[in-house]
Amino acid sequence: MFDALQAFLSTFLFDWLAILITLVIQTVVVVLPIMLVVAWLTYAERKVIGFMQVRMGPNRVGPLGLLQPIADALKLMTKEVIFPDQANKYLFIIAPILALAPAVAAWAVIPFGDGMVVADVNAGLLYILAVTSIIVYGTIVAGWASNSKYAFLGALRGSAQKISYEIAMGFALVTVLMIAGSMNLTDIVNGQQGGMLNWYLLPLLPMFFVYFISGLAETNRTPFDVIEGEAEIVAGFHVDYSGMTFGVFMLAEYAMMILISFMTAIMFLGGWLSPFEGIPVLESLFSWVPQLGWLAFKVSLLLFVFLWLRATFPRYRYDQLMRLGWKVLIPLTILWVFVVGAMKYFSFGPWFN
Amino acid sequence: MTFELFIFYLLATIASVSGLMMITIKDPVKAALWLVLAFIATAGVWITAQAEFLGLVLILVYVGAVMVLFLFVVMMLDINLSIMKEGFTKYLPIGGMVIVLIAAMMYLVLGPNNFGLEVTGNPVIHPADYSNTKAIGLELYTVHAYAFILAAVLLLLGIVAAITLVLRRRPTGEVRHQSIDKQVKTQASERFEMVKMKSESEEPIKPKEEEDK
């Protein structure tokens, strides 16, 4: 994006300054909308869960309560940040940043449309996997720096859970990589052209569920939120955080949710491609929908599932959670790697041409 | 100074400083975190050298998995730092000799005789669509296939050895297992039994005045 702007700037500025300015503009263009989506995702969550539980949800601030996220943000910003006694001050402050920074950095390689990507790197999938694996440090450092038993227990649980589910997630990505033959996210989407049947959803159906479930565990959403576990360890790793430091943890969690939804849509649901490609009447009927529109539609559907699951399922017990990760999901993904290998060998279906 | 050079010097400085901090700082948890920063900066340096696969795998494997487990262990240790610092002067001469020895060996390998543009030639600059991952994969699975399989078997052997070392079989009956399958398949009817019984009601207390009469 913005190659023309960079070329224009470098005509009268230093080269490195032109690159720096373009980078900053790109970052703002990508990160600002995501932060706004995060804000109103919290509103959507409260509304959706409210309606599922036959309540109204937030409805006081602004029309239909639409300004509630702004009120929440203002409240969090004006609250005092309390440092616990004996806590390690530097690490205590760094922990929320460690949680948020990778969740934002991962957006560098996410394509929003054909060519609408900040960095079109050819190892995009690996980059996402590597960057999101750093997020676990936010949890660990927060738990350790708070100097509290509850926070420490939450951090131990959380890091063990995240590492376990990262393996299943990595294997699910391997199957996508095998079928697409590329780690570039734009190439992966372009490999799914030709209507709903050509999406990777069908040959990788079990991997779709494995990836989404692992995504739930990675983002610590119910039913995998043992890391917070209000009933047992108060609020887990962020029990000692208040004000905006707590708010940053929330930002990171919701930014990760949106990231996982984007990745699922891009890898399994054809990204920005229309589902009606190649179907005579429907294709022309929906030709007015922009690429970003389809992607946003798929992502909102997946985000709704995140909220829906939270309203539906109780929390997993810790041993059940570990069993699901190690004894169900990981063997299934390893099996599916071989199944995809066989499919590739026999050039099965429209996916391996 | 080009932008790439600036990025390289920035990452190299971070890597060197965090490496130094890692060996000088006393708290083991902080040392581990500095090591993590050193890994990330090194991965950045590798990526600027067009080895993006290695850089990303370094982050994924070492930062995302190995160092987390390390931190896990280190965080739960209760180390008395004053005991660790004892005997520093006693071991200083031996330590110094080891340092000199290692530095000399490193100089022999990494010294100006073996490195520099005259020896290695200018680095090859690949076009933007060059896939480092594909190049490594082709080499690894064709030319070095046997070495690759051997390394994999060695790692498997390591896992099996570690598990056998700590495996402690206990007689059946001493260990209680739970059948997760049974727990998952449980129905409401097995957990909750409705019992039919007559409703009980308390006898109303008679008003006082009636007793008086």
C-alpha cells in the first residue's frame, strides 16, 4: 500500500524519512480502524449476550447505548493505576504492552483485499504464528510481576494452555500451507477462487474446527478462560491491574479475537472472495459487494460465534481442557496432515489443480 | 545511512545490550526475559539478512516455546542469591582462563582470516519474490534427507529417554483414574434423581386465647 505516496515523498525528503513517514501512515490506517472495531465489539458482546439472556444490555449512553464504549474508555483512562506492594514496577508496566504489541503487530501481513496489505511478505503464515506466540509473555510477566498467588496461578495455567493449543494451531496451519502451496496470505485467498465449493473449508473441515477452537483457547475466551477463572482465582493474571493497564489487556484480548476471525476467514472461508462465484444469477446479483464487504461479513459472522459461545458454554475444567488439546486436537491434526498429503497425491477435487 | 542499515544497527545494538544484561543481571527471571529480547533482536537481524524463515522459526521455537518453559521453571525456583554469589573470587581465575580460551577459539574461527567481504564475497541479493522457505525445504528434503531423518530420530530418542527416566509406575489401585469419556457422556438423568414424596406441612400454632377458654 501507498507506494505512490512513498515515491512522491522521496522526491523532496531523505529516503529513510520518506519510508518512515509511509510506515507510520500505514500503521495508523490499519491500527486505528481495528481499535475502533475493538471498542464496539465490546458493545456488541454486551448487547448479544444481553439479548441471549433476555436482558437489554447497555442502553443508557447515547442512542441504543451506542456511546457506551467511549464512556468505558474514559472511565478506564481516568482511574488510578495501582502498583501492588513489592511488585516489580517495570515488568508490571511492560506486561500489558507485551500482550498488546504482538496482537497489533500481526496485522502487518493481513490482507484486507487483493493487494490491500501493509507487507505482502511470502512467509505471512509463519509470521502470524511467530508473532502471536509472543503474546503469552504478557500473561506470564503480568502474573509474575504482580507478586500475587492468584495472578501467578493464572499465569501458569494460561501459559501452559496457550503453548498446548499453539501446537494444534500450527498443525492446522500446516494443512492450509500444504493445500495452498504458499505461505503468502494473498496467494492462499487467490487459491480459493471459484465459489464456495473451492474454499478450503470442505477439504479441511476438521482443521477449520480445530483452528477455531484453538483460537478460542489462545484468546482465553469461554469455555477456555481458566486463566481468569473468577470462581477460583479471582481474576487470574490481571487481578492486580487497574485503570488503563487493565484496559490494555482487554484491548489485546479483543484485538486477538478479531485477528483469529480474520485468519479463519482468509484461510478457510475464501477471504474477500464472493461465495457465489460461478453461480449464474447470484453472482451478478451480488457483484456490487466490495471485497472488503465480503471479508467484513465473514469476520463478523465468526466474531458472533465467539460471543455466542461465551453465552452458551460453561468453563472447562483444567484437566478436560488439557485432554482436549493434547489427546483430541493434536492427534486429529497429525492425521489430517496425512489425509491432505494423500489428497494432494491423487489430485483430489478442485483444490489441488 | 540507508534505512536498512539503520534497522540493522538498531537490532544489533538491542541484541548486544540484552545479551550483556542477560549474563550480568542477578535475578534469573529477568535474565530469561533479557534472553528473550536478545532472541527477538537476533531474529530481526536474520530477517534483514534475507533469512526470513530462520528468523521466524527462531521466534516461534525459542521465544514462543522453549523460553516459556524456561521461565516456567525459573519462576517457581526459590533461589537464594547470596549463596549463589559465594566463592566468586575463588572461581575467578578459572573463569578468566575459560573466557580467554573461548575468546581465542572464537577468534580462530570468526577472525578476519575467515570473514570479511574478501573471503565470502558480496552477499547475494535476492528479488522480492524469492522464497527462503522453499529454498531451505528443497535442500533439506532432497540433498540432506538422511541427515534430516537422523536428527528427527535423535530428537525422538531424547523424548523417549526423558520420559523413561521420570516414568514411575505405581501399582494399580494406588492411583485413581477418571474416565473422561464417561464424564463427557454423562446425562442429566444419571446425575439427578427426582424423588416423589408427599408434601409436608407444619401444624398451625393455635392462638393463645383459645387455650385460655
